[in-house]
Amino acid sequence: MKVNRRSNELRTITAKIRPSTYRGVKRSCPVIVFVLLTALFVFAVPLKTSAQTEGTRKVTVYFWEMNRDTEGDDLVPFVRYVDAKAPLRPTLEALLAGPTKEEDLEKFTTVRYDDDLKLDKVEIRGRTARIDFTRDVGGDTNPGDLLTLRFEDAVIRTAKQFPNIEKVIVCVNGLNEFGIGMVEDRPKPCPKKW
């Protein structure tokens, strides 16, 4: 008899506990499921930026690291995403746009040496790319600064990342404002045939 009496007491106690515990779990179950699913989504699914869409490709542009404390290359690569079908022009436009607000604007800046500098034409013949820019020029056609050489270097590096380009001709208003054109201190026309 004692066994039966004890088992009846246990059943009574269990019956009293179960409904209240079940109701609590039943109420909190949707919250628990929501939290678990959110955690799963946040940690398991890689986030895509708006630039990483179908039909785009990852490219590199170069910005100038100002006030560099260490020796070495002061042109630093940055990633951008552009149209995959014809990537050279949008990549060069991203180069001219400079760093974004999220990138360290105290440390990095654009390589463009004139605020009026605009991309005019991009042509590819064979494995050579000719990239023409325009800018407003006053009486002095020679900008006379090493910034022009840094700009030319960044444009060439940016263009040569594409496997179909081996040589790059960079012109501003139809002139070579870099290298020999700057050294001779007179306008040097870009080649008409290339």
C-alpha cells in the first residue's frame, strides 16, 4: 500500500509542476526560436556589401598614403567592385573618386593632382590601353609636380591588373604631362598612332 500511496503522491506533484512549466516554455518558445535563427543567420551567412552583386568583379585601385612613416611604396591598394563586362573604365573612375569616408581620410588621399581632372576616353588596341584625361589648363600647361608621376603610376598599375593589358599610355588633354614632357618643360603630345 505504501508504494501505491507514494506513486500517487508523485503523480500529483508531477501533475502540478508540468502544466505551469509547459506554459512557460510554450510562451517563450517563439522567442527562443527567433533568437536561435537570428544567431544562425548572423554567424553562418556571410554578409554581402551592396557592391558585391552578380555581374561585378573585384578590382584594385591605388591611393596615396600621406605622411608615411616607413620606407616603401606609398601607393596602397584598395578593393572596389565594378561591372565585370567592361571593368577598365569603371575601375579608373573609382581611382579618380578617391577613398571613401569609411577609409582613413586622414591617412589616404586620391592620386589625382588636379580637381578638374576627368576621365575622357579609354581605348584598348591589342594589349595596349590608351587612357585619356582632360583638365582645365591656364597659361602653364606643365603641372610641374611629382604628383603627376604618382598619378601616372597609379593609373598604369590600375590598368595592368587586367590580364589583357600589357602597355598603358596615359594622356591629359592629348599631352604627356608625365616623365619626359615634364622634364623638358614643354608640352609633349601623346602618340597619334599606337
